[in-house]
Amino acid sequence: MIPKIRTGTGGTYGLVRYLFGPGQRDEHTDQHLVASWNDFAPDPGRKPHHTIAQLASQLDQPVKAIGDRAPATTIWHCSVRADPGDRHLDDNDWANIARRIVHATGIAPEGDTAACRWIAVRHADDHIHIAATLVRQDGRLAGLSFDRRKAQAEARRIEKDYGLRQLTPGDGTAAKNPTSQERWKAERTGRAETPREALREAVRQAVAGAATEAEFFDRLCEAGLRVKLRHAPSGDVLGYNVALPGDRNRDNYPIWFAGSTLAPDLSLPRIRRRLTDGPVDAPRPGPATFNADRSAPARSRRVAAGVAERAAAVLGEGDDEAAAQLVGAGELLDALARTSPAASRAELRDAARAFERATRSHVRAENADIRSLRSAARGIVHAGTALGRGEDGGATAMVLSTLVLLTLAAARWHSGRGHAQQAAAARQTADHLRAAYRHTAATPLRAMREMGQALPEPERHRHEATIRAALGEPENRTNTSAVTGSRYDALAATLAEAEKAGHDPKALLEAAVDRRELETARDNDAVLVWRIRRIADLPSFPSRLDKPKAGSAHTKQAPGRTATRDETRTPGRTDIAPRRPAPRR
């Protein structure tokens, strides 16, 4: 159940006329009162001899009685909407809900006969509108401190008492949702989302990894937004406004949104505080991460995977300083959504949008350092759009696998502090990331499994024994499938590649298992594959291993099958095609 509160000026006639009218799109039906301040207010919907003017006049009477002492804001309007999946609520149910809302918010406390005048109008099955004036009948002004927070808290109690869907309580840090008018306009103009939502996403992506304020504003312009800066008399920039091209009001003026109205953390002062955390330049790949044969998007994603894994470890420690890691992780997701291939872009955009809620809470990290996360985001943005195949695709799968664990760590961090909405947002983000990961990782993992199945049987058994020992699984446990082969095929192929590159497979696997967050993974083997490939600097999209030499003890031959000419090549000539006999003349 969602209550939304608005306030206004002037008399109540316009509001009452709307509530009893057909609606803006003829969506109002059977308009009538379900409750009022005295239960005897005129009902223009059910009683033909009552008029809208009569009802509005009675509501406005306390305001008119105090004359010039009336406050500037005199109208209080609260809509209360049930979830589409909730059971049907009748007029008595809605009347009781309305009385509980006006009591909780201070509009009309129970038993207070001199409270504000109010009405509850129902013109649809799933919601009511409560309209009230903010001058009490004894001439005093209504006390409405924290009325929105109180209405939300009462709605949570109503959901429990009436057996309705229970929403997660908020803490006042969420971004403002689009209004009904904004949604109707977007639908009318054929937009998939409202300008508020589109601008919020564009501003988030512009700040992701930005090093300076000037770069932030340049990115906004490059994204095609209209940008207007607000200056002090001294010339200093105080704030900024953005607008979508073509989004105009009835007077044909652009509709501007200040950054603070898009989201609390998108105001210029908050963005400036974030910019103080760097980065100056994208991180330079170290010896274990640099490979000239890899594209810039692939290298930047491999760096980001390591940074994200360290951020997940910080979140796992549970300190308040970890709150800053959430902000950096949000920038990393925004950078990936901005540069992802088309096939996974929609899921990554949804993931970044969902995680936005998880980045904000009342917990403040004073001494946290998120420069590495911001630098990783900057590196991804500067590297450009990644391809959806080859090394780019494998590196994307690598960082997505790590980000799933990071978002799950964020969900646990928020849950431990009672941040229900943020924890739910982090879990929703993990679901979107899993969907993107499944699509991105399918091809490279299939190639790894084929490589594992092609390993000589003794070598594969040796690596599988190493894997079972590291994971604490018994030797005699069955881990095979008639369709996919061993569940360890991809991991065994990775260990074989690492061994060929000069690494100790056992030590490498034990180091990967000892890393945190493995217990939250749905597919431990895949997580270990990507960790080992990153640590050992193996290609994220594997190249095929050399085939075993003919006559070797490791050669595996299916029963009843004769070796082909390809399998019996002369040692040292495995890459040369066999000669064909010369044609007879």
C-alpha cells in the first residue's frame, strides 16, 4: 500500500472537482465519499442534490474564517493505493484506512473534534484520495511534522493488519518517483520512460569515473542533454539543471530538472565530494594483468574484476566505511551499462538502475577510499564499447561473475542494518547481473568444457582429484552427466592451461578457494574458473590446448575406433597437414 502526499494553495474546489470528475483519461468510475470529518459531508457522487461547490465550501470554511492569517499552503492531498495483487477492499475497509491515515499524520487525531476537515473519495477499486484543509476548526494550524514518514509507517501497519502485500519500509533516501502526469505524458509522446528517469540515468553515467567537474559537464553535453549552470554573483557555479531535447511545457519552454531533484546524491555539492575521491587517470595494468594482444575493453574489465572482488571483501567485514564501496560499485555498474554490447545492455542497465537504490542510506563513510573503484569505472568508460564475443565477451563475463558476489555482499550489509529497500534492490541487481552473465558466459564456458573433455584421461582425473581435495568433496562422489560430462570440465581445462603457463595448479586453486564470498555463489566452479583465469592471467576466452602426441600414454581412443591419420602424425609435425600422394600421370 503506497500513500503519496502533496500540498497546494488556494481553495479545494479544483481538487474536489477533479476527484468527482471523469479523470484525465476517463478512468474515474462510481465517484463517492467513503468517509469524512463528521460523516455527514455532502456527497456529490451518490446524492444528486449535493454539489461539488457545497462540499468544497464546507471544507474551506475554517480557512476562510481566519482570513488574512491563513497560511500560504492550505490544501493537503494524500492518495492511498493498494497493490494490484491485494484482495478487494470494500468501502468500509477504505473508510477505516482513511481514518487511520489522517490520525497518524496529525490531520485529524482520533477524538479531536476540532481537527482539520477532510474527506476520502473513492473512484476506483484499488485506491482512495484524502483531501483536507490545513487549518483546524478551532482556527489553529495543523501540525504536520514528518507527515510523509508517518503515513508510510501507518501503511506498513495497515498492510499487516489487513493481510495485504507488505512493502519494505524506506528511510527517506530514495530518489523521487515520476509523477502520474509525467508518466501520462511519456505514454502520450511515445517515450519508453519519463524524462526524469532518462535524465537520472544519463547523469549517473556521466559522473561514473569522471575526474573533474568540467569533465562531468562535458559528458552531459556529449550525451545530448541540455545543460544550464547556476552561477553566484562571483561567477562560481552553484548548481546545474538538465533537460531532454524536445521535452517542453505548454508554453514551449524546456522542462529543466535540478540534479538534486533527480536524486539526493546527484546534487552538485554531493557530486563534488565524490570527485575528490579521484580518479586522476585510469589504473595502469600491472605485470599480471597487461597483455598487448587484448583489447582495451577486455583489459579494463579484468582490472575491474579484481577491484570489485576487493570491494566485496570490504563489504563482508561489515564496517560503516563500506558504505562508500556501494557508491563506487554503482559507478562501476553505470560504466558497464554504458559500454556493454547490445545483447547484454538491457540487463546491465536494469542492474545499474536497481543498484542505484542500494547506494544511498543514512550511513556515512568519512574515511573510506574508493579511488580504485572510480578508476576502474573510468578505465571502462575510456576503453569504449566492448564486443560481445571473444576476449571482450569473456572478460565481461569475468567481471559480471564478481559483481554478482559484490551485490550479494551489499544485500547482506544492508540487511544487517535494517535497510530493507536497499537490501531488496541489491538482490534485484544480482538477479539482473545473473541474467546478463548467463548470456555472456555461455560461449566461453562451453569452449572451456570442450577443452576439459578433450584432455587426456589421466590428466583430467589428476586435475579433478585436485579440485575435489580443494573443495572438500569425497573421491567417490559422482559428478558426471550424460549430456555435459563432468561438472569440473571447465575448471579442469583452466588448471591445465595454468599448469602449461608455469603455475602450480594446486596452489592456484587453493588461493582461489580461500577468497571470500564463494559461499554465496550458485555455481562455485564457474566463480573459481574466472578467479583463476584472472589471477594466472589466462585468456578469458581460451585458445585450444595442444593435442596429445600419437602413441603417447595419455592418448584417449574410443573403443572400436581406429586412429585417424591426423592422430598419428610424426612428432614435431603436429601443425602440418599430411601430404597427399602425387597424382598418377
